[in-house]
Amino acid sequence: MHIITVKHLKEALEKHPDAANDIKSWIKITKAVRWHNFPEVRSTFPDADHVGKFVVFDIRNNRYRLIAIIHYSKTVGQRETEGHIYIRSFLTHKEYDDPKNWDRKYGKK
């Protein structure tokens, strides 16, 4: 999967250093897969949830939530697309409780 944008996750690494190893693992795993549907996401990340247009990943044993929109890989003609995952927010568990925070421009309130 192509992550848009890794910059947002690097900012989360700086802001939440206690989650750094988990974020780095999530990036490495996500870049190596090609998901075609949500059940494939769940097979990689069993705690992921599909909520409306978002996919919510639990980070650091549920202390943080990574909110994303996924455009799944698909086959067009003879070619398989890479798929894209758009990072919408990286939130603390408390911030996640307010759905208004889910789809904000990263780093702005």
C-alpha cells in the first residue's frame, strides 16, 4: 500500500514518542501489503475497525487511534494497482471519542 502521507506519521512519532515503535511497525507492515478489501486489513491488523468511510487502527494497545481512508488495490486490465491509504488523524484515545477529530487536516484543530 502507498501511504499518503508518511509525513503525518512522522509528526505523530515526534508528538507521541511512546508510540514510535508501534507506528514504525505499522508503516513497515502497511507498505508491504496490498489489501483488496477490509477482511484482508483485519487479517493483518485484527483490532482494525471499519467505521463509515474510515478504517480505525488501534496503536499502542488502544492508547492511540490512527484514522485512515483506504482505496483498496484492484485489478485494472492485466495490471494490479498498488492501493492507497490516506492518513486522516492520529489521535489519543480521549481525542478519538469526538468524531469531529477524525477527518481533520492533520496537525490543525
